[in-house]
Amino acid sequence: MDEPVQVATPAQYRALGHPVRHRLLLALGERPATLSGLAADLGISKGSAGHHLKILREAGLVDLDEARKVRGGTEQYFKRAFRKLHLDPGESTKAALAAVADEMLTAEDDPLLHLRSVRLSEAQARRLRDTLDALVQDLENEEDGARYGVLVGLYRPRRS
């Protein structure tokens, strides 16, 4: 699970083509969860959560973590099948950014978002990319810490 997953299959691209599925993956990044728990956390129906979870499982992006017997039934806990996911630019990136936007709009605290254009040499851009990547890679999860989303990007816009 520590190795980054490169999105490569049609099923993975399809699975990542909807913002709700990105929100499910974000929610599962914190800890394994049940279908009911995910539906409640995301404010969607259990049927909708089940549908999107099935697509993520078929794409190999979500696994069954464990199943527990409760009150005569079985409660299933799901987990992400990866720690880090590499997306190529395209529709799945648009869906990922839409999911992050939804999360930011409903954030508990005042979210931080900076978008600016800067002029950098190739060497500066490479150094900034490496620094940002290392910063995010070095973040450790604290057992009793609050969940935060981190969005880091560096891109070179198309010339007009």
C-alpha cells in the first residue's frame, strides 16, 4: 500500500470520473469505514454510496478491510487500496479538483487557498516542485490529530 498507484486502466479512469468517488476516497484516507458511515459523512444515501463504492472496488482502488458480525448481520469496513495516487491531467483530475472544492466549501475552519502566477526559471520551478513534493511526503499522520486536506500544485499554463 505504500507504493504510489498510477492510474492506468479504463476501470480506474471511469472510477475517478465522478466527484463523489473522490470524496469517498478522501474519507477513506482517514480510516476504514462502513457504507453507512461513509454515506452519513458525505451526506448521501446508502444506495448512492454503495453504487460508487462498488465502482471503486471493481477498479481496485478500495478494498474490504474487515467484516464484523453485528446484531445478526455483517458490518463491512472498507479502506483505500493505496496511500498515494498519481493522476494524469484530464477528466479524472477535473473530478478530483471538484471533490476538493466541495470539501473546502464545507470545511470546518477557514481553508487556505492561494492561486497565483509567478515567473520562474526552469531550475527554480524544478526546485519548487521537489520542495513541495518532499514537504507533502514528509507529513506524518498523528493518531489523535484532526483530519486536514492538503492540495499542492505546480503547473505551467498554456500560452495564450
